[in-house]
Amino acid sequence: MNVSRFLKNVILVELFVPVLLLTIGIYHGLMQVIYRAGVIHQAAVAKLDYYQGLTLHGVINAVVLTTFFAVAFGHATIAFYLKKEPNRKATMLSLILMVVGTLLAAAAMLSGKASVLYTFYPPLKAHPAFYIGTAMLIVGSWVAYWDWAVIYVRWKRDHRDVNTPLAVIGTLVNFTIWFVCTLAVAYEVLVLLVPWSLGWTDGVNVVLARTLFWFFGHALVYFWLLPSYIMFYTMLPKLAGGKLYSGMAGRIAFFMFLILSIPIGVHHQFGDPSIGRGIKLTQSILTFGVAIPSFITAFTIAASLEYAARLRGGKGLYRWIWKLPFFRKDVFLFGYLINGLILFIFGGLTGLVNASYSLNNVVHNTSFVPGHFHLTVAGPVFLAILGMSIFLVSQLTGKKIFLPAINTIIPYLWTVGVLIFSTGLMWGGLMGEPRRTNMGLTYLNPASEQYHSYWVISSMLGLAGGGIMFVAGFLYFIVFFGTFFRKKTAASMIDFPVSESLHEEKRIPLFDTFRPWLLLMGIIILMAYLPAISDALNNTGRKAPPYLPSDPTPILPKK
Amino acid sequence: MIDKFERNVIYTALLVSGLFIFSLFYAMGAKKADVTECLPYDKSYETARVNQIDAHTYQIFYVARMWNFEPSIAYIPVGSEVDLFVTSLDVVHGFNIFNKNTNLMGVPGGVSKTTVKFEEPGVYKVVCHEYCGTGHQNMQAEIIVNYPKK
Amino acid sequence: MQESNNPEKFVPRGAIAFFALLVTLGLIIWFGIYFIMLSRI
């Protein structure tokens, strides 16, 4: 479809800002593995210290990039399927909030005043600009969502008996999850942390802050993942030359995410005091529930790809796989998406381990955790973002892909890197290697009495994998910016591949409406979280004053 | 309403979840495999100390602060059962004895607790695995388990 | 072989095999960590 110059520029800005910042984010990813393997034994490189770099890496890659992309891809999806461009004023407000907020947070991090990591657990304190900037980024994304919700409600009124396109269901489910879960972190940031970081309040209830953060923090990963799922269901079968095995499976999956993404956040807090074990066990069991839509997706996508491969003459129980278009430049998006799925096999399964109550004792806060999440957020999520950003830039600017052959191999190179990296990290984690630690200074420093020689091999694997990932990332930047700077050869447009359904599936109103699901979502959240919040409020013995990461002396108000 | 293979996928996923949940309950009941106990907080937890209850029962009250654990070395005889309590005087710290299944968070205003049985002698390292500031990578304590002098 | 490409008769044997392998891998990984946990108690 044709796109107005306004929407084209908005989407391009919403891709450019995060991708430019991603250069910093990826640089710090590489630096992490270099520090941790003990290649260097320093607290800082080029005036950026380890923990500052880790904060930049986490915030840019996992919050800024993912949020901007979700909004940009959301704009494109809603406009493409509902044939209605977003409201200009709302879109500009959204864009400005997101960009200004990001710049504020980036300034705080780059100036060394926000080395608190992307989880910003109090009582470690960051500069208020970090908290306020992050809040603005999030609120900006809400504005885009509210606008799409209005567009959808109006569209539905005119198309009462038409099944809402699956991609639209996915987008609205995703942002509904996002809006609800970010309410908690917005409260944590704006009510608990900002006044405290300004010195207006004396202490913060740390367990409460953590509980509010993880109300947000787990659902965050589904916010990252669902745009990839939309691509798996609605684009991948078409790219492969086949059809979607079951659109109904997709709907069931998305609505299950809607009700189960949020009421499971406490599985990040199994080691926390003050929260009862009953609630931790309940939320652990609920997490098994949210694994079900992913199992559904694995089967449905496999069946869809099998159908496509058999159409091309694929035979046998698994030989058909080789008939899929892995390296065809004209469907390069296939390569990005299939590699994401391969990584997610391991990412999803290890995620189940992390959330399994007492099993968490084996892995919590060890490098097993980043080993796991680089198979998910740096797996299907990141690869979908890379592939789709190139796709959108090329279509919106009417420019051909730069170095299309390199473009096809980027996801494969990335996948090899992540598999080596995550193997190293997970192995190290099982040997007790801590995450979020500058190991080069002590644990991987032969001159230190804390040297742990058995972490050498695991961190070396991390270094090797991280190095390969860095090369793939570097190639991506070349393709992305190279495409943008080419000559325009086609009209500006958005033309997503749209998968047809394999079977004739009747419209079932229950899976084409939000109200009953929203009600169920609210009920489950209340049942799962009221006890947790109540525990955090009642069992915490004292509040905590702020601390700068560099100073064990608390910042006490001047009396 | 839904394809029969998809339905079987959902049933299989539910079955596997059920198997996992059963295994977790078994471990909880038969092996006491559990996460931290939930105890009411008390200022007395802010004093680091080792208590001996009897010949083979000890309590260690750990206090985490930027950037060390107190007691930084504890001596425990082989065959003892030890209750470990952890709180923090400042920011959030981690507390991990990886080869003893001990994985707790030291949070100001709260106390985490677990129980460990030391059947094997050795030096058990306690590592802080939650970012707690610039000295985080230096934060390690030891529990030395050996045979008591006669 | 044309028959099984007919949407009405398409049986996703390969996907079923893949799913069985996926579940098996999941059980191996999960119980692997489970037994590590039990051995550390």
C-alpha cells in the first residue's frame, strides 16, 4: 500500500534513533565478553566503566530498541491491515516523548550518573533524568497504542462480522499487555523513585519496588516477543511459499499471552525475602501456563513450513526441511525469522527451567540467565528487529537492499555466535559464574586471590561467541545504512507478505473480541499480585535511603 | 473448533507441565528442595554472628554490605546442618553458594533463610551475584568445613 | 503425494516429529537441571 510522507518519516525516525544508539549497545556487548573473560583486568575502557557499559547495553538493546521497534512496526501493521494511518497529532506526541525521553536517559547513562543497570534496583540511585527519561519513553509508546485502539474500535464498528486480521490482534494484545504492565513500573519510577532520587523522600521500600518492577519486567519479554510471533504467523508461511496451518491457533496463543504474561513476574524474585512461598509457587505454576502458547506456535509454524516444503517436492519425515528458502535473497526475511525460531527452541526451554521454583536455586543470577536470554531477546526478538528494519527501510525509501548476499548470511552468522556464547554462559552459570560482574578484575584475574580457574573456559566461549555476534551486528549496520544511502529506485510503500490460511476456518466471535479476555486478565492479575504486593508492604522491616554505586555511605537528607 | 493436532499439542504441553509440577512437589516434600523461607524482619538480623546450637547444628547470620559479607570466614564441622540467614545493611546483594543449592537475595529490610547440610569437607565460596556498586566483583565470603580438632 | 498436499488431507507428520523431539529436548534440559539441584542439597 502507499504510505503518506508523514507516516514514512515517522517510521524511519523510529527505526533510525534506536539503530544509531544500537551501535553503542553492541559495542558494549562486545566489551562485556572482553572484560568477563579476563582479557583485560580493568574497571573501565575509554573512560566508560564496566557497569556503565552494562547499563547502556541493557537499556539500549532491551528497552530503547525494542520499544521503538514495537511502535514503528505497530504503526506499519495497523496502517497496512486496517487501511488507516495513525492520527498525526498523537503520532507526533508519541514520537517526541519517546525521542526526548531516550535522549534524557542516554545523557544520564553516558555521563556516568546512571550506572544502575536496566533493572535499576533501589537503593542504588541514578540521576533523576534517567528515571524521567525512561518514563517518557514508555508513556510515548502508550500514546501510539491508544490511537491504534481508537482506530481499531472504529474499524470494528464498520466490520462487525469480519474477522480482525491476526496481525492486528497480535499488535493490540501486545500493547495491552504493555500498557497494563508498565503502569506498575511507571508507579515505581514516578512515585517511589523520582522523589526519592531528588531527596524529597527519605526511604524506599525495596521489596515493593522490586515487586512492581517485575510486574512489568516479565511481561516486558512478551512485549519484545510478540512482534516476532506476528511475523511467524502472518509472514513466515508466505515467505516459505506455503500457508498458515491454523490461524485459530495463533488467536488462541495471543489471547493466552494476554491473560498470562503479567501474573507471573514473581518468578524473578524466588530468592527475595518478605514474599511468601505460596505466592512464589503459584506464579511458578502459572508460568507453565504461559509456555503453552509457545508450544502451540512451535507446532503451528513447523506444520506451516512443512506444508510449504512439501509443495516444493519435499519428502520424508525431515528431509523436507532442505526445500525451504534459507538463502534466497528475495525472501531474506525468511532467514532472519527461521534463525530466531531455532534459537528460541533453546531459549524457551531454558526459560522454563528458570521459572521452575526450586530449580531457580541452581541458576539465579548466574551467567546461566544471560545465557538463556540471549537465546530469546537476542534470538527471535533481535533477529526479527534486524530483518524487519531492513525490510521497512528498503520499502519505505524505495531503495534496493545494499549487499543482499551479506544480508542473507547475517542471521546465520549471528545464530552461530549466540549458540557458542550462550553455551559458554550457561555452562559457566552451572559452575557458579555470577552475572552482572566485572570478572576480569578478580574472578578471572590470575593475580587475584579470588581467581576461579574453572570459569576460564566458559568465559572464553562467551568471548568467542560474542566476537562472532559483534561481526554479524557490524555487517547489519553496513547493510542497514548502506540501503538507506542508495539511490531511490521504486515508489515508497509498505507491502507485507500476508499468509493465507491452509484450512477454511470459521470466524469464532470469542476469538475476535477483547472484552472477556481483558476481564479474565484482570481477575488473574489481581489474584496473583494482591498477595505479593501485600507481602511487600507488610513484611518489609525498614525503608532504604539512596546509595551511589561508588559509595557505601548512604545519601542522607540534610537536616 | 480447533484442529485435532493442535488440540493434542495443548494436551501434551499440559501433561509436561503437570509432570514438572509433580516433580517440584516431590522434591519439596522428600528432599526439602525449596526457595527462601519467608520470615518477619527483625533488627537482630543486622548483627553478623555464628551460633552453635549443638555439636552438629549451627546458625550463621550473614550481613551483606558494600562490599563484603560478615562473617567473611566461618568454620563449620563436617556433618553439620546450618541455617543461613541473609540481610543487607545497604543495597541489594546476592548470596550464592553454587554447589550447595543456596541462592538468596540480601535485601535491606528483609531476611532470607535457607538450611544447608555440609556432608563434605572443603572451602565453600559465597559469591555476591547481584550488582551492588563498583566493588561488586570483590564480594566473596567462605565457609570452611573441616573435621573438628579432637 | 499430491493427495497429502490437499489441505483437507494434509497430515503434518514432520511437524509432529519435530514437536516430539522438542518435548524430549525439554525434558532432558529440565530434568538435567532438576537432578543437578537434587545433587547439591
